[in-house]
Amino acid sequence: MAAPLTRILGVRSSVVSRLGPLASVILQHAHQPTGLLTEHVGAKSQLLHTSAVDQSWQRPFVPTKFLNNNKKIYPPTPHGEKERPAFICHQKTNIKYSPSKMWYVACLVRGLRIDDAIAQLKFVHKKGAVAARETLEEARELAVKEHCVEYPSNLWVSESFVGKGIVFKGYRRHARRRYGRVEYKHCHYFVTLEEGDPPEHYYYYRRPLTPQEMVQEWLDEQRMRRIPQSL
């Protein structure tokens, strides 16, 4: 038994003798290229993993958690409170575009109505604008088909941001036998459409201050200042 098993596993005969009753199980399943050999010895279980490397778990190249927001089920809104608006989350993954360049396109459509956002992107002559416009059009179509939105034009962009995708690294030849590294970057584009009217000021800190707020801000600055060589 030890001689053929040493040829199968490529180990010494002393190691095979230590396996004990597990050696017979290995010979029975030696014809199977993949699998998990098990043998229950009393209350314990001895495991021998023989699966190939290409069948092991690998990290996915696309984000999977953002779309789980569409599967959330919220409790009914209590009586007297404002109804929760419908929303739809959508994404476009592994766009052949730099995330730093795509960031400007994502900031452009934040807080706009869906029709205005698509119209603005048509005048942006960048490759990322085409991908963002396609994502918005797909999200608007899904909102009507799967999320019971009555009017497709009654939506606004509540979230629009970019994530870093896979990066392929290569080399570029230079003179005198030198070389430089090249990075082929990809990005993920995420968008959330919400039903209803957009807020008047998407960025609250950029809103124009009222006279009372301006006076209060000036008083806070005066009280927080530091006077050197004072008591």
C-alpha cells in the first residue's frame, strides 16, 4: 500500500505509515482529480483537501454590496410622518477610464433632475460622460420596471460617486534599454436615483447665509480668536 501511495502523493513511506486508516481512503479516491476526502474516526473528522488551485475562492473583480440596497425592505411609515421616497441604486463596473478623471463627471450630475443630468452629459466631450449617461438611462429604466416608479422624469440624482477598479500593469520601452511602468486603470461608477424633487441646495454648507446666520458666524469667530499676551 505504501509504495503506490508514495507515488501518488509524492511523499516518503514514513509519512504514509503515519496516515494509518486514512491511507486506504486516499487510494480509493485517487482516481478523482478534485474533491474532499473525508473519513469519520469516532467523533472527529479528518479532511484532506485535493481541489485544484483554479477552483479556490477568488476575490470578485466587481463590487457586490452596493446593489444590495435595492433588496432592503423597510417597515411601513408611521401615520403622520413623511413617506419615504422610492430610490434605485445602479452601477457600471470596470470602465476603461481613470477614477480621478471620472470624479469630475460624477460631481457634475449630483443634485440634478434625471433629464437635466442626461442633457448636461451630452455636451461633455469626455469618455467618462458616455458611461455615466448610459448608467443614468439604465437606472431610470429599472426604476420604472422593477421599483414601481410611476413617472420616469420625477427622479433626481441623490448619489453619484466613483470607485477604483482593477488596474493592469505593463511596461513601455524607452531608449538605451530602459523601461517605464504603465498602469491601465479602470473605475466603477455608482449612482442613486430618488423619487421626488431635488433639494434647493445639494451641498448644505454652500448655501447663501441669512443675515442672522452671518452675524452668528461672525460672533463665533470673534469668541474663538486668540489674543496673544492677554490674560
